[in-house]
Amino acid sequence: MPHLATRMSRAKPSAIMLIAEKAKQLKAAGRDIISFSIGVPNFLPGPHVYQAVRDALEKDSGQYGSNRGPEALLDAYIEHLEQAGLTGYQRSNIATAIGAKHMLYNLGEALLDPGDVIVFAVPYWTTYLDMAEILDVKPRLLPCSSAQNYKLTPAQLDAALPGAKLFLFNNPSNPTGMVYTREEISALADVLVRHPDVWIICDDIYNRMVFDGVGYHNFVQARPELRDRVIQVDSISKTYGMPGWRVGFIAAPEVVANAVVTLNSNHITNVPEVVNAAAVAALRGPQDIPIAKNAEFAARRDQVYAALTAIPGVVCPRPQGAFYAFPNISGAFGKSHNGRVINNDVDFCAFLLDAKGVACVPGSAFGDPLALRISYTCPADQLAPGLQRFQEFFAELA
């Protein structure tokens, strides 16, 4: 039979989804499983969103929509940007996609040729490396260990950018939950100004999930002259509890936004109109649920951080955003649990799931094999028992 395309030899299933699926299978088989594996907010949007959907269905024309997105949605997203302190964008700077992941892939196709160099920090969201491999571009990875709070330094960035085509930046971070301060963003922006041939993608889909008053800050705010190279990626998935609705955005130089619109015309045609209506309602409607959930996640962060830092040998920088913690658990390597030796992060997560029914994603999926990711969005009554099981597992190591 004919062969698949060569690029499929470089494509792999999402490591996060594989862990989540295994946890689901064990639960279906009757195991008591607590999953810290998948980054789903686990709350629903307000009733105004569903009412907007019902209204849109009643008015549905059954026609194709705009490749860019309807004007109401473009305007709602521009307002959303302005609330975050990012002003001056027009409809021609905006484009929509089927979620932020689809948008990132669109941007990869629009900006990168095979062999181009893309720069991003480690730990990284798993899809960054997967997309780079599918697109046949060269990732230049910048290790940021727990010792430096999983944050990229200006010196690292400056040394990595010569010869690069694209810098991909994630703030707040998935998987670490770390948030860059105004001063840290400003220092990185100063470096980016010195490298005028590099595109900059800011994957900031957790920008409304920031704790401790640290605030959300952006390169364009720090150095406005970067506006013609910065591409802001956003989504309704995390802020509004709508990951299944699949709406992503960019605010970008017009040439980039138009390129995405062209790709949409060939890939998806348009985001469904009923989904667009839900997104408009989420962006423009009452914000009480997102605000309350942000406070709830901050409280959960405190609970998770306290539990992790109470474990001897575990190192975990204090997360200040999103809903993740990324503890360094390498102190367990070489020890054994129930006679089985833990050689690496994959062993650790496998033994933890088998022994305690707690699912976590190994850090190697994010480029750091010394750690693992905890997503603390599970049902509220499962968080404390899950953390207790995690502590018990460590206590039983020999």
C-alpha cells in the first residue's frame, strides 16, 4: 500500500492526553483514581453564554462565516486586550482559529520554513516541540531549571537568538505556573529589541489567571517598538472554562493576521457561528465566574504548594499563575517503592499511579526529566486526598 507522508514519522500523540486516557481507563475499570494530569479548568461558563448560543441557533442562517471571524467577536477580543493593557489593535490585526493550538500551528505554517530555528524555554508545553518536529524546523531549547525558578534569563535569550526565526514565549507558564514580573518582561524585551529579525509569539492564554498581585505584563507594553513583531495568542478555554468550544485568537501585525486568515480559508473556513456567539458572550458578559475561579485557583495553589514543600527532598518554585505546579522530584530517583526502583520521572509517575491511584504527567514530556506536572483542577473534594496520597508515596520510599 502507499506510504504515509514522511512528516508522520515525526508526529507523536500528546503525552498529556496519553496519561489522561490511561487514568480514565483505570477509573472505568473500577480503580479509585485522582487525576492531576490534564489542564482542564473543570468549571462551566455562566448562563449568559448558553443563552447567547440559544439565540444564535434561532437566528442561524446555515451559511459560511468569515475566515477572520465575525466583527462582533473581533471587537469583543479587542476590548478584552484593552482591559489587559494592550491597546491600539484594529480588526485587521485580529484572527480567530479552532483554539489556541490550531492558531499556533497556523502560525508555524505562516512563519516558518523547513530548517528554520525556533527558540523556546524548557520546561515547555508539550505541543511546542511536537509542532516543531512536524513542521521540520529546528528547536533551540533553553533549559530553565528549578534552581532558576524555571524562568528564562536575558543572557540565555540573547545567546540563543542569533540565526533564529521565531521566539516562542509562554507566560504564565504551562507546565510550571510561573509568571514573569514586570521587571523580568522588560529585561527580556530589551534583548528582543536587539534582534530585529526574530518573530515573537506570546502564548499567554493564562493571562487572566495570575495570583499574588504580580500582574500580567507583555513585551509590547515594555517596548512598544516590538509591536510589529509580537504575535499575541489567546483563547477562551482557560479563563472561561470553555476548552471544548475551541476558540483561539491572535493580535498581530496585519501581515501575520492576514496570513492566518488565508490559511483558515483553506483549513477550516470559519469558526462555527454558534461558537462565535458563545465566545462574544464570554468576553463581553459578566466576569464574576472567571474572577471567582481565579481566587479559587490561588487558594488551591497555596494548598498544593504547602503539601509539596512539606516533603523532604522535593523542590518546587512557588507558582503564581495558571493551575499547575512543577515539583522537582529527582530526590526520589534511585529509591524504591514496594521493591521497585525508581530510575526516572516516568517510573515515578507509573509507580505513583499503580500504588496510589494518582495520575501526574512526567516532566520529560515537558523537556525536564527531573520533575512532574500537577494540574490542580480536579474536583475540590479530590485535591486534599490526592495530595495526601502523594505525600504517602514519598514516605514509603526506601
